[in-house]
Amino acid sequence: MTRITNDASRAQPVIPWWAGGAGIGLVLIAAVGLLQPIGVSTQYVVLDGVFLHATAPELAARSTYLSELAEGWSLATYEFAFVGGIPLGAWLSAWLTGRFSPRLVPEEWKARFGPSPVKRLAASFAGGFLLLFGARLGGGCTSGHMISGISQLALSSFVFSAAVFLGGIVTARWLYPDHPNQMEHP
């Protein structure tokens, strides 16, 4: 099997894919049972709204989009705690499994963007911006549509998920072209 990595031990999953899927399903059931379906991308808009309300309240109040999403102008919400827990949980799981290694951007991106970390950081920021812009345009992100939406059999979520997979395949083919210098064989 061919992998794109410098460390073969990191290419092996810690738990099987089905256990990860079952874990996500259990989290979704708990979230729906206790509060509401999970979603992440709206919290970036809420953060913008809270910040704008603190710095320019008149401007924030005139925006119906922000006032609807950042209701109450507070970050003390279940959703924001959930979003804050994502990087904390990622760091904790990486640390517990001995896979934590600080790095700015993936070394594997050198083949596409060159050796400059600035170019790779700019590409990472641009990709993140496009992802968030698309999530807001589509009315949800991977957690809102692909986890919560599909579990509710929402047609828009199936369309969104198909578009995400298609976009992911095209991006991966572009980002990691089939080139012998980029591939390592274990």
C-alpha cells in the first residue's frame, strides 16, 4: 500500500474506522437527546457578531444576519463550548496516543507549494477561508450537514455531502499528484 507520509506509524489508525463512526454516532445521539444537533461553522459567525457587537454595536445591530445568528451576543453557549472542545480534544488524543508533533504546515505540501512555510501557510489559510465560505453559503459545514443533516435525512445534506466528497477528491488529486518523489513505500 502506498502512503503519503514521512512516518509510517502515523499512517496507521489508532482505532478502526467503524469504531470512530460509532463514536460520532453516539456523540450525535447524546447531543440531540440533551440539547440539539451539532454544528460548528455558525460559531465563526457568532464570534464575528460578538466581536462586532463589542466594538461597533450600532453596526452589529443593523446586520440582520449577525443579529439572528449571534443571538444574545454571547460566547457562553453550548455550541461555542463544543467548538472550543474540538482542538482541545484533538490535542488530547494526539498526546495520549503519542502522535503529537508540533508543526506549522504539512511537510507533504512542499511538493505543491514549495519549501517556503509562508506559502504553505497562505495556502492553508486560503483553503480554510474557502471551506468556511462554502459552509456558510451551503447553510452548514461537515458536522452540520454530514453528521446532523444526514442523520435527519435532509436532502440538502445529501447534496452537500456529495459536493464535499467530489471537492475533496479533486483537491487531493491536485494537492498530492501521483509523483514518485512524493510517495514512500513502507
